[in-house]
Amino acid sequence: MSQVRQVRVPRVPGAVARAAVREDLWARRAAEEIRTHARAATARPTLADRPDRERWWHVAWDRLSDVAFSHLLEPDQALADWLRDQVAWIVDADADAWIGPGFRERESPSLGQLETAHVALALATVLEIAPDAVGNLRERAVQALRTKALGPCERWLRRRDEHADGGGRLNNWYVVLLDGQVAAALHAGGTEDLDRLPARLQRVHDLFETDSYGESLQYWGYAARHATELHARLTGWLDPSGGGDAVAGLDRADLDRLLLEPLARCLPWVAASLTAHSDPATDRMPGAVNLGDSARTWRPPAEVLAAVSRRPLPHAGLASWLLERCYPESPVPLASELSTFGFFNRAGWRAVLDAPGRVPAVAPGEAARAVTYTAGTTVVRTDWSTVPETLVALQTGHDALRAASHRHADVGSFVLVRRGVSLLADAGHCTYRLAAYRDATAATSHSTWTFSDPSGPIEQHQVTAVPGRPEPGEVAALGQTPLGPLRSVGVDVASAYDAPISTARRTWHVLVPHVVVVVDEITADRPVEMHTRFVTDNSDDDLSTHVATGSRVVIRRRGQAAKILRLDARTDGAESAAPVVLSATALHDVYDPLPLAPGQGREGSGVVQTFSTAGSGRTHRAVYAIIADDEPRIRGWHAHIEDDRAVISSPEGTVVEITVGRSVPTEVRSAERRGQRLAPDLAMPGDVPVHGPPVVAVAGDEHGAPGLPATAM
């Protein structure tokens, strides 16, 4: 085998690392946190000791990197001895052990798995930044990389290349296995092992949408972390100490374009999706919109942000802003140790080296507060503070996505977070081998609909595209009201249901920070019953639910509250509203490959409110108002239907009416963004009635105040 070079990736000089830590406060804090984790890692004699016997693959890259970088900053014989012991143990592990847990695919010859790539990356990192610790084990380590990682990863990649050549789709696995294959090839392979690199990096580039990522926010982070690692290792080869001017014909500009630009374009979506930034002083964890297979306690990888922030790439200033906001002065308690697996990101050593070169931070602009993204999410938020007053994220559908794994049957669903408190929630995800995970992906665990007829349930299924989706781009305000700007977004989800559903349209009229009016319109080819669900958050067993009437519910949680009000419900033109029914579901926080991990939710951590029709019909129409505010103020909010208008009254007595007689057609979304009049669909500028003292009767609330009729607002 022809060798590219005996050592292909340049070693990081300790002086360079120490200068980065010395010159930049952020890098210094991050390095100290790495040292803390290194001390915790070396307190265990081996990666295989309990409690990690079943997961050494998942922590190897984190722990070996932490210890190796700590040793680079300040050489320590105890750290070097520990590293040498772990390298020897990993190198001596048989080839099957490198494949991963028992649930991974096994065949002969073996195919690499995620764990195979991570073990390769762990060994490559030690060889690159702590080679003295490896000593005379180096040749054994290189041989292990060649036989236990390079070959298996290459076989997996070739199979997926054939799949893609035939029109099949790829996902985050492709980036991870390519990362592992390249790490092994640069240390233990030959020139032929990089022959396919240009085409493969183009495939990585093409996984990302122009503004988002199709799998989920969390899996964007996982794929992006590995794309960044690929970039760092390959550009390291281009440095004078490492190699030539190009690797496999790719120069530095090519690598920036293929590996970092796609990540940078997604950063406005990432920023918009964050529900809270960390605050160690108050024990506040970072939060994110967790639609699909995604964690609720999450922040973007520091390595990605730091790499983008120091280069002339789109949104480099935003990358700096996110890096400083998401990784604050003091360390945040770990929700999971599985950082390199993308489940709970913390700053690693490459971020420490890149961060000192970052450009000045630039916060997102006002236009970015209400945007529909290509991957199918519309986010509307009030502000860019560390905890926004209100954030609403809607699953509004998408065209065919470049990467579409890890999605749920959740088009038409939405979440609502107020002052960092989740009120309407998504189920998230847990270990994929559990029945609980299958439940979490179903429409019954999301704030959308199912239907039924004598033949049984009719549930949403996952689809490759939603033709009735809105166009990506800024969601312009239709008008300004005293309760906030009015924005409306609609989607027809019928393509996600089997016959007899022919139209399944949901329109959200959003008045942040307090009000979301939801209009649902269904048509079917034969009579069906309609079941509308709203999933509320009881993750910490701290949700109070008060059912005032069969159509009116108030929830309270951690100082925040929301009214969920069915204002109108009709089947074939006649009133049709069965009393709301409460049931339990499970909401999951941080994923773990193994069951019974702390992030796995218990049944009852979510409370599902189901509003069904009273009977079957071919047409259904319902209007709901979701009103959120600080708990002491929630009593003062009221809503009802008057003719074709939803009438909303605030505690101050201000009334806003929203015309809900007919939904906004998808085909006029572009005109809507230009500010053209869309009457009579919605109240437009000049058409929004605003009152001082209410002119409609406002009586009672969902708490059954004495002397007020039970059906009054």
C-alpha cells in the first residue's frame, strides 16, 4: 500500500495551544472545563469500567480528547500513562468490539458503524496531540486503525455510495463514517483511500438545505460537528508541516465551500430555534425547539461555531454571538456526557484553538424573528434575549428533503415556550429500540390531528414532501395591533393522511407574545370523526391542569400559564364538540443510545388534551385560541367567536378581532409577504378593530369565579 506520509496530520504544538488559552478569555474558560473533565476521566482506571461497560465507544473520543489536550497544555506523566493504558486497551480489543453495541449491524466482512468511526477519531486525536503518550504503541495503533476502522468504514461508505447513485438518500451517518474513514486513512492508509474524497465531500455538502437541515436540529449538530472535524483534519494536512497544497485535488477554498459553508448557512435557523441560553448562576440549562428526533436541552457544537466564526463565511458574526451566548462564563452541568455523539454539546479542544480568531459578535436581525425554513419549521419569536418572552415553532411542511431521517408524524404540530418554560411541547425522542420511541414519533404524541371511522383510526404518516406547505422565507406581519404584530401561516397536511382525508388545513394566526389562534378545516370523502390534540408539558411533575368546561382548559407551570380554548367546532355545518379528554404521554429530553438513561421521559411527563368532534361528518371546522402569559395575569385574558371573527381581550381591556372565516391560501403567501391586501381572509393593516374598553361582554374565566356563568369567558 502506497503511503501518503508516515504522519499525515500535523501535530498541534503545545505552544500554540497555550497561546490560545493565554490570549482569549473564552478559550481559557473552555480549556479549564476540559481539564475538569480530564480529571474526572482519569479517576476511572479504564474506559471499560462501570458505569460505562456498555458504552465505552460513546465516551472514548470525549475522554481521550480531554486528557490528551490537557496533557498538551501542561505535560503530566500521570495523564500520559492513563492515555497509554487506554490506547493499549482499545488497540487490543477485537475487531467485533470496534463495531459497537450488540444492536449494531454485523456481517462478514464487517461494516463500520458510528462507534467504529468514533473509536478511530479517538485514536487519531491522541496520535495528533499527545503522540508522546502513545510511544512505542504507535505502530500497533496504526495497524488497528487500518484493519479495524479504515476497512470497515470504507466498505460501509461504498455501500452507501451505491445507494445514493441509485437515487437513495443519505443522512448524518454518512458524515460520521466519512470522518472516521478519513482519520484512519490519513494515519494508516494509502493514496487510494482518498481517491473518492472529492465526490464524498460533495455528498456531505448536499445533505444540508440552503438554510436548515432536514433530519432535526440535534442531528444538524451531529452532522455539523463531524463536517467540522473533517475540515480541521484535512486543512491540517494542507499546512506546511502536514502536507502539500491540496489533498485529493482539494485546496483550502474547496474544503471551506464543501464543509463549512453549508453549516454557516444554517446558523440563523439554529439561533431562531434556541428557547433559552445557559445561565449557570440560576441553573438554567440551554434549551432548543425539539421537533423530530431532537433534544430539548441542547446547544450547537462549539467546534462548529468557532470554526465558522474565524473565517470569511456567511454569518461568521452570528457564529461568534452564538458561541459566547451558548457557552457562558461558568460551566453548565452536563445533561449527558455524550458530547461528541451530539446529544449534549460542550466545548472541545478544537474550539479552544479556533475561538481566539473569531470576528466580533453580531446578533440576529429583526427580520429573523419570524421565518419559515426549508426543512419545514416556522419559528416566530419575540426577541433575542437569553430567554425570549415567547417562542412559537410550527411544523409547516416541506418539499422533498436532502436528508429526511429522524422525522416524526408531526406536520401541523407546534410548540410554545414562554420565558423559558415549555407549555405546549413535543415528545422528543428516546432510545430507538423502545416502544416508547415509536409512541413518541406518532401523531398521537403531537399537537395535531388523528381521525377515525368504523374501520379504525386514521393517523398521519411520515411523508417525503408536503405540497401544501408555505414558501420558505420571512413571515411578514399582516398588521400591527396593540397585542403585537399579526402573522399568519397555513399548511394543508392532507398528503400525510390516507383516504378518505382530502383536505387537512391548519392556519395559525400568531400575535406574539400572547396569542395563537388556530383554525382547522378538514374535508373527507366519507364521514370521519376528528381528534385534535394539544400536548402540554409535565416534565418535572409541575403542571397544573384545570378543566373549566368541556372546551376550556387552563394550564399552569413554573410561573407561566396558558388558556387552551375551543372557540368553535362544527361538523357538516352543525355544532359538534365532545368534552375534552386528558391522557398521559411521555416527553423525552436528551437522547441516549441505551434505555433507562436520565433523559428518557416517564409516562405522564406529558399531558395530552384531546378535543374530538361529537360525531362523524365529511367536513369539520374548528377554531382554538391559545393564550399564554405570566400566571397572575392569565385570568384577565378572554376569547370568543363573534360572527367570523375571533375576539381576543387582554387583561387591560384591549380587544383585537381576527377574521377567521376562511384560511389563508398557500398560493397567496408571496403576495402576503409583499404586504398586499388579503381581505376577507384576515384583518390587514387598517382592518384590525382595536378597542379601548371592551365593547363585547367579558364575563368570568376558567376558574369558575363566583356569580359568573360557566360558559362565559
